[in-house]
Amino acid sequence: MNILNTLKLALRALRRNKLRSMLTSLGIIIGVGSVIAMVSIGNGATAQIEERIASLGTNLVMIRPGNFHNGAVNSGLDGAATLTPQDANAIKREIPDIVAISPEVRSRSQVLADGYNWNTQVYGESADYLELRDWRIAQGTMFAPADVQRAAKVAVVGQTIVDELFGGMSPVGQLIRIGGAPFRVIGTLAPKGYTADGGDQDDLIIVPYTSHMRRLERRTYLSSINVQVSDMDKSQQVQDRIASLLAYRHRIASNGPDYRIRDQEEITERATAVTSTMTMLLGAVAGISLLVGGIGIMNIMMVSVTERTREIGLRLAVGAHGGDVLRQFLVEALVVSSIGGLLGVIFGVGGSQLLGYFKGWPIEVSLGSIVVAVGFSALIGVFFGFYPARRAAKLDPIEALRFE
């Protein structure tokens, strides 16, 4: 018997018991739908984190202070005041494959303008900062290297500052007072939204780092140094060279305790590790229902073999081979699981999209998860349908015909 005839017989048998066939495939539908929905939600969360990290800039290498010891006291990370503008200049001058660099100073300050005040982050940066962050100017302009050299009292503000201090009106040309020091707004930043941890990226003011160090805090050390590499493949090489240079300048062991060097890829891996693990866990838990569905298929196929014993005996008596009977029942199991898998895809994709719409969760449907879920459901049909099919194929025709 060819496969086409076998398929017709299998479909005919399934149509005779439509309700039972539908209930049999229900476990597969739920299993496949659950796997696709859970993996889509997990992938969406991972993609959102990666997008937020990418909004920090491209091809970044970050150098931050380490810790210091004072007797029995350990300052903790970022406690050492060791990174200086001279370190940043040396890196820019001596390390190849660097396209932009920004010494960074950070602080919080009360800012006043037009009778309003707001407490915000104030960043001291170089003129390369917007290139590093892949950030564009909405209005006005960014300060120039000459402004950095002369510690000019100029500032570029984020959209939150525009909304809170200027009522959404253009602040370009207006004066603001940062901790009592007057600065003139020369530009506004395009909105960037929130970070992965919920921080508002638009709630900031950027001034030349020299102005911050001389006019706001009167400090000689940096909070960090941000570097943009020409190619992320060269990131490790650049990190090694920076480590060697700073070790020489600070007269300590390479990558010693007073500074740390990290790149964007490492940050992304750490940030997405939890969501990736959760995605795998959710997919595995949802996959259990596929196994339950497979057991349901085997159970119903066993019942079907018992009910159709006389039919099987008659087919064997008129010349059908055991292999024909085996194939018929295997095809029936495969059809039930495949139909369940296809319906599961529809419910899984639709359900995840609805969940994302009503809950506001990011959703990313993966073609790989669909293929794996459907393929696995088909394999389950074959696996759990094999024993009932083999049992049917081995029936003795005479005993089968006598079965009541």
C-alpha cells in the first residue's frame, strides 16, 4: 500500500471520531502553543535589554576606577581616584584603533532656570561624547573641542530637562545655573528613553569635562574614560593595550586594583544571561506538556487498536501485511500530532502577540522555536504512536476476527 492510500485511510479513521481526535491533539496544541509563547516572551525581553545596552553607544570600551585600601578599610569599586585627564590623553595619543574618546566626570546637582529647579545628573564629557553614544542633537549644536580646552560655560541638555525647566520650549540660548554656576544652553539632545534598569537617559546635562572639573567640583580625577573602538573585533586587543599603558603610568600590575576595563559585549552577556536562562526554563516547563500530549496520543491509539481489532484482522486476512497496518497507525498518530502542532503555532503566536499587546511586554517570535516545536510534536506522534501501531501489526488475523 502506498503512502497516499495509507494517508487517506488514516484521515478516514480520524474523521470517524472527530471529537476524540480533537481531544487527542489538544495536549499537543497546548504544548506547542506554550513553548512558542514562552520562548517569544523570553526572546523579547532579551532583545529589549540588548537594545537598551546598544543605546549606550557602539563598540564601547569603558575604563572605570577600581578600589583602594586604607588600613583595614576597602573603598569598594569606583572608589579609587586614579584616572586623570592625562591618562585619557595618553590613551588617545598612543593606542591605535580608537576613533573617539571621552573623559567623563559625573555628579548630581540642583539646576535652576526661569524660576524652576530640578535635581539632575550633570556629565562632564569631551566633544566626542555624542559620537560615542550614537546620540544626535535635536536643536542647536554640541560644544566643540575649543570649548573643552578653555573650559567654556556651555551646556547641552536632555529632553527631560527641556520639559521640566522650560515647559517643552526651546532652551537654546538660555542661561541655567548648575550648582550656582551659570551655563548657557547651546543644544538639546534627541530623546533616548529609559535604560534596561529603568533609568531616564534624557534626565541629564552635558558640559565640557574641563568645565565640570574646574567650575563645578574642582576635582583632578575622572569618574571614567569611555573609548570607541573602530571595530568590535579589535576590542580585546585595545583593552590589553590600554591595560598595559595604564599599568605603566600608574606603576602597578596590569589591570591592577585601581582601574577596571570592560567592553560592551561583556556587559550585554551579563545583562542577558538571566533572561536567556529564564527563556530556556520557561520553554522546558512548557515542553513538558508536549510529553503529556504524547502520552495522550499513545493512550488513545491503544484504545483505537482495541476498538478496531476485527477491522485489523479482516485487513490482514485479505492480504494486508503487518507493515501496512504499522504504517497506517503511525500515520494516524503523526497526523494527529502534526495538526496539533500547526494549531499550536497559531495559538502560540496569536497568544503571545495578544499578551504583549495587553501587557505591554516585548515579544519576539522566533522561527527557530516554531520549527523545533512543530518538529518535536511530530516526533512525539511517531514515538508514542509506535507501540500501539506495532501491537496492531502483530495481531493474529484469526484471533482478531474472533475478537468481540
